[in-house]
Amino acid sequence: MIQKGTLILVFILAGSNLISAQDTLYVNPKSNLIDGSFIQPYTNKWQVSVVDENGNKSTVRIWTDYAQILEIESEDYLHRVQDLYSPNMELQETWINVVVKENLLPRRFASQ
């Protein structure tokens, strides 16, 4: 799964000398360092649970996360939606992002 590999990479980089709280890397948004071309559509769902001292497990949150590629006026965009639910699946919060897939710059669309 891409997500597990990404998470592991974050922990590896965070634990190495490659990333330091004192170091700041400024990157021009048009830089070749930023490239979202590898991102493919995905759907994820996971839950956060706690286990009490008696070994009883209970769910405290459920997350869903999906991304799709949209083509608008011949340009590819990554549309990502993340939802946070209560244990009984009541929607609590939603985050929606649309970015240019090539350089991951945010994009806003106004209604006409």
C-alpha cells in the first residue's frame, strides 16, 4: 500500500539527520522538486480505537480519505476529500482540497 510506505518514509526521514527543526528548505512552487504526477486515485478508511485495562476495545473515531484525478480545461487536478466520523458514523468534519497535480499548488474555483 502506498500509504504505509509513505508513513514509513516520513518516520525514517523524521528520525534521520535529513530533516531538522532548525533547517528550512524554501522551494519555488514551479521547482522540479515538487511533482504530483505519481499520485493515483485511492480510497482509504481506518478507525482509531482504544483498549481499556480489561482488554475491551472501543472505536473513538473513523476516518475516510479518497482522492481522484479531475481534468478541467485540459489540466489535471488532484481532488482529495477527508472525512472524520464519530464511532456511530455521524459525520463530524470534512476537509476538501483541490491542487494542480503537476506542482501540487492549491486551486480555488469560483462559481459563475
